[in-house]
Amino acid sequence: MSDEPLLAEDEDPAALEARIEVGGVRLDKALAGAFPTLSRARLQALLVEGAVTRDGQTVTGGSAKALPGLYAVTMPPVAPAQPQPEAIPLTVLHEDADLIVIDKPAGMAAHPAPGSETGTLVNALLAHCGDSLSGIGGVARPGIVHRLDKDTSGVMVAAKTDRAHAGLSALFAAHDIERTYIALTRGAPSPVKARIETQIGRSTSDRKKMAVLKSGGRNAITDYVVQTTYGEPARAGGAPLAARVACTLHTGRTHQIRVHLASKGAPILGDPVYGSGSPAAPVRAAITEARLDRQALHAAVLGFVHPATGETLRFETSPPTDMLALEALLSCL
């Protein structure tokens, strides 16, 4: 899950690392030798921008003598090309002059990014909404005020006017939004109903993943309730093999629900990143039969006050076919 307001986005740009064992030469020259894919002129510009560190400390003077240490160069993200309209069918739940609410299918990225340059919600919205969407919220992600992971299905809202974009962004920033997700998990979190409140940030062991941190990171709050359990062993007090869990967000950190449920020992079924450990054999068989090839996570409810009219809006959709098929199979365990 990545339902985080874009004004609070915390994606890291790419970083390169190299160790300089012997100092004494000009820093820009030493860096050019350590990072052969970057020109000396490019490195000089990155030094001025404060994008180079030695042992975690920023260095800026290219003409200074290099000192031995571990150097890291943070590469700014490549400016994305302007997305183009694509005639992609959308399941529209609500649309008016200011905003549009859709039921996003799994497999559709919210906006263009490396590896998903086309076929995104932005491409579809540009075709559906026409010129009314152009430039709202920025050229790269027009209209988008929050995100769902590419393989998470469910309800999303996008802005069609600047006032709607500003109003919705403020609601998400203040967490003044009703958001409930349905997850199918390996085992079940315990107790059956609780609040998870942690700090979430980049994993110190894998920068591509998020993790619960003891210090640093950002506050993350998820309320959950186990709605159904599946496949309890015959022995008294045995743990279930899987569960359907409803999660209500009070913050919207990157991958928040996925990280929080995994931290409770109940990762989301099918999650390729946080689903550590293998489900029981009957659950694996059910996943295969249901043809679930993603994390079993669906954004079921989205409620908010319309930023232009003041009307309270609430939208709810059922999980898509793959999750429904998996639930049906799990109920037979």
C-alpha cells in the first residue's frame, strides 16, 4: 500500500557509492576515477548541489584534496517526459466538474515512472478528462493527489481543477480522509483487533523496502480488525492458516499496511516484497488456483468532504475477482 499524499512523498533518488582508498589529489578528479560513468563536469555540478558525501558528511569543494573514505553520490531523478493521453477504460464511481473517483484495477500504476511509462492512471485520465486536467498538480502527475501501489486495487480520487487539487491535498496531508483496506493475510495478526503505531522509514538493509524503525522514520498508524479466519487446525487454540483483515489508515506512509501487517507476523498473501515465509501448502494451492499474482490488498473505502461543494462523499467497492476467488477457496480449508 502506498496511499501517501504526494506533497509528503519520500521516494529516494538513486545513489552511487565508491570507496577512495588514497587521498591527496583534487576531489573532482578522484571522484571521476571512482565513478567512471560520471563526467568530471557532472561531478563538479553535483558537488555544488550538495549531492556528494564522504562517510555520510556532505562535501562541496571539487578543488579540495580528496580524503580516503566511502563516497556517495545522490543522483537527482530524471525529469519525466510529459505523459500522453491513452484511451484506457476506467471504472468511474463519481465524476463532477472538480474531481473524479475511480476503482483502480490491480496492475495499473498511478502515474508514469521508470518501468511503467505508459498505461498508467494519469495516461487514462488525460484521455478521459481532456484539457481540463492539463497541468493540475504538475505536468508529470496531473490530478494525482494520492497513490496506490501498482498492484493494489481500489478506490482513488483525482482532481480536475486547481481548487480541488489544493483541497484534496490538504485533506490527505491532515489525514482527514476515511480509508479502509481489505487484506488477505498469512495467518492472522494477534489480537484480533488493535492499533499498530510505529515509525516507518527506509530499511537500513534494503533501501528499496520500507521497515518499522526504532528511531527516525515517520509516524504511522493503522487500526485493524480480523474479520474472518480460514483453516484453523483441529487442535484447540490452533492458529489459522489465513485471514481477512480490514485495515483503517490514520496516516498514509509508503507501503504502510504491507509493512504493519508483516510486522505482526501476518504478511499479505502474494506480497512479493514483505511476504516473508511461505504460507501453508493448502493456502499456496489456493493462491495458485485463484491466479493471484499480486499482494491481496484492496482499497475498499474512500470517504472525504468534497473540497468545492462541502458534500460528504463515501465510496466503497468489493475486492476484484482474484481476491474474491481466493477468499472462496480459503473458506473451504
